[in-house]
Amino acid sequence: MKLESKLPDIGATIFTVMSKLANDHGAINLSQGFPDFACPAALVDEVTRAMREGHNQYPPMAGIEPLRQSITRKLRASYGIEVDPDAEVTVVSGATEGLYNAITAAIRPGDEAIIFDPAYDSYDPVILRFPEYATDWNEVEDRISPRTRLIIINSPHNPSGAILRASDMQALSEIANRHDLCIISDEVYEHIIFDGEEHQSVLRYPALRERSFAVFSFGKTYHATGWKVGYCVAPPALTAEYRKIHQFNTFTTCTPMQYALARFMENSAHHLDLPAFYQAKRDHLHRALQESRLRPLPCSGTYFQLFDYSAISREGDYEFAQRLTREHGVAVIPVSVFYGDRTDHKVVRVCFAKHEATLDRAAAILCRL
Ligand SMILES: Cc1ncc(COP(=O)(O)O)c(C=O)c1O
């Protein structure tokens, strides 16, 4: 039987392509965004304990009560806000599901959404200004039509490492109020932020919070990207709509992982150490590549560093990334794939969520280019 494709232009994502190429060529894989080090052993022990205690059946649709309680305590400590764990927090199967539910709840056929290019996923974009990847809020407002319902933001930002600051949040707030827009705020890298900068969650701003779905991922914070557990925080009326989608999408999220996270996250040391932990890796990578012809772009957050390779080659970023993997044994991501129109600034993305030894091995190769 042959199905008529609903998505004829969609192939495998660049992450799948580059990780496979890295495997095929035995290359050091700095392409896909995941750590090559273990998640905390105590967290793994908690999963085993939860399973042995018999937490192996369907949990409540919105997530287990202890995890929603732990999340609200962490939000209070991080952002000084009160959140209702029953009416405002939904545990989901990764931020990917978290974003899907929010987009599906917020927009109807014919509505428009604004997102920024480059972006983790793309459609009808506003271009972030290269090379700082700053947002031009006047351009954002120019793009708004009577049909615009939604703006999707992401800070710290994948792939650029740029962050939104208080002035950005102010500008966003004014625009969203003026045009009565819903906001989806992808905050999966909330704790991976550098140089003393503070993460500007939409939840800190009452005027934004009342119209926002804020989406988080435990995978990024606890070095466990394969667990696919995250959560969404939104006001009660928005959460009610959100849960209607969630219950027919995945319905629930892996029970023992929820118990393990609820217990482990009570100790805040892990996430409070994260900025210094990843900043040290970013700075290590910079030092290791100081003698190379790769030019690092500013990186204020996430575990991704962009490099301008134009002093090495004039070839397109896709070709460069492929050749680097095949011929030199280091896999990276071409940044053009994050643009709807494949804009190519001769920039590649390197994931530095790796052991320093891995970064050193890759840097030794890259310095010879
Ligand atoms: C910006 C951004 N949002 C969402 C996700 C997806 O998170 P999860 O693995 O929890 O689904 C990622 C993963 O790379 C990401 O970089």
C-alpha cells in the first residue's frame, strides 16, 4: 500500500543525518545536542527505587502530585513566583510534546504564528540580526497581521546561544498586549546561562505570564535527554485547553521517571551548579580552539557554540559539515538548516556538552584545518 504523503518535503532531520554520518565514519559527534557524560547516579538510583516500589502503572494525566509540587517549589526559588501545581502545571513527554500541545491549543486553521529564524523549528520567520542574533522588535510588530495569534520565543536560544534580556521582555510584553497575542516560551535551557546573566522567564512578568505557555525540559537540566520528560506552566484557563490536547496526545508521561525527578530535584545544588559547569566547558572549548581559524560567535547560554568557518573554506555550510565529518572525523551541524530559506552565513554549531577530553580530541583536529 502506498500512502499519499502529508509531508512530501520533509525528510530526516539534520540531527539524524549528521549523527548517522558521524557513526558511519567513526567521527567525534559534536552535532546532536546531548551530553556524552552520565546523568547523576543518584537520579538513576531513584528510578530503580521508584520501579521497585511499584510505580509502574499510568500516572495521573497532568503528572504525579509530588513532581508538580517539586516543580512549583523550584519555580518559587528560581523566579520568586507562586504557581498552582493543580491548575497550572502539566508534566509532558519532553519539551517536544510540550510545544506541540501548546501550538495545537493556541492556533486554529487560518491563524498566523510568528517565530524567529534561525530557530529550533521554522515557519514564517522574523530574522534575528546576524552575528548577535538579536531581535528587532519593530520588525516583529511589522509582521503582525489581524490573523496573528501567537509568538514563539526561545531563550537561551538554540542554535545561536543568544538570550533575551529584560528590555526584550518589556518590548515583547507591549507588543503582545497591543495585539492580544498568545506566547509560547521555550525555556528548556533556563539553567544553562553564562557570564552572570539571569534567565528572563516569561513567568517573571505578570503581563506576559497571563498569556503564556512556558515549556521546560528535565532532559537538558539533568543530563538525561533520552528520558523525554518536561513540563508546561500556563494560567488555569490556558492549562485547561492545553490538557485537552495532552490527554489525546501522549495522555501521560513515564511514571518512575516522574518519581525519580520529584525526589532528585528537591536538592537544588545540581541546577544551581549548571551555569558554572557549562561555562567552564564553553571556555575550555574556546581556549582549545584559540589557535584555529574558526571564529566563535557570542554565546550567552545553551550548550551550543557557533563558529564562523569562512577563514577556512568558502563552501556552503552543509557541504563543509559533511566534509568535516567524512574527511576529518568531527561532526557538527550546519546552521543554515535552522532557517526556513536556508540562509548560509558560513557558520556551524558545535555541542559542547561533552567531556573535556572529547572536546580536546576534536579541537586538535579542528586546529589543523
Ligand atoms: C530549543 C529546544 N526546545 C525543545 C527541545 C526538545 O526538548 P525535549 O528533548 O525535552 O523534547 C530542544 C532539544 O534539543 C531544544 O533545543
